[in-house]
Amino acid sequence: TNRAPRRHEDGWPGEERTLILELKLIADVGLVGLPNAGKSTLISRISAARPKIADYPFTTLEPNLGVVDLGDFKTCVVADIPGLIEGAHEGAGLGDRFLRHVERTKLLVHLVDVSGMAKDPVESYRTIQHELAMYSPEVFAKPQIAVATKIDALDDPARLDEFKQFCEVEGLAFYAISAATGAGVQDLLYAVRRRLEAIAK
């Protein structure tokens, strides 16, 4: 009916759209590595984040964020990216969903387990690098720091030495830590701060 006001215009068919909205976490630093590389343990030590930690693969099923104190009233946001596996860029282990969160980080910290419980550190490092490169050249080109983890459980020092030498040949910044005991963690945070400051310039 033509109710007041007395004049009106006929309407016309509207538009409908189906939209898929994708939220990508924004973080300064992304922790990447194979499952059980020590990412969740590290973020729980350096921040107030309390992700689930266990001794089996794929403990972390969604990214966790933590705010890290870098000293001198400076902080950064660190994202604990769930473990990546071979074929992650094609969706294996939900890897493509996890890798999307790495796109918006400024710096990648690549954690590699050097304890006797893991496979060859160099092979582990190359596996993740391959997945990053296949997923996105832009992600692969991000600044990175290579970190040997679980040195408290190191049974053969040669494993650590071999990985350190590999990083030196590749021109990678290298640090060795134990997130469980805290060994080397502060030095790593100093390095993260320096790299973020350099990126900001």
C-alpha cells in the first residue's frame, strides 16, 4: 500500500553475494619448523602464552600469539605456527592454512630440533625451506634466523656442529637454545630485536 509519505518509488531486485572472509594473524615474528621442534615451548618461555605442549606431533593445531618483552620498553608479537610437514604447501597436515599466517610476519625464526630424537637437522631445515619456497617466493624471501633447539637433550655434539657449519656456509644467522632450561634464549631475543630494528629502518 502507498502509505505516507504520499509519494514513493518502486524498488528493484537487489544483489546477493557469498563472501569468504579470511583472517590472517598479524605478528612481527613467526616461529616455523617441523612438528615437535620446540616452538610452543619457546613461546611459553618468552611470553605469557600458554599453548598446549606434549611429546607427540601436531600438538599445536592453531597459531598462538605471544607478546615478548625485548627490553628498553620494546615488545614484539610472536606467532607460534603449527608444525609443517613435507607437502604443507599443498595442504598436507593443514599446512597451507598455517602458512597463510606467515605471510604477515616481518621475520621468521626457523627452529630445528638437534636432539637425538629428531631426524638430520640439515634435512629438517631444507624440508621447511622447500615448503616455504613452494608456497610463496615472498614468504621464502623473508629475513630468517636459524635456531637449533633442545640442546639440553643433545646426545651427539656433531649434530649441532654440522648444522652450525651448514648455517655458516648458507650465510644464516645461527643460535642454539634450550627453551626448557632457558640456555641461549636471551641471546636469541637480542638478535630478534636487532633484526626487527634493522627491518624497520
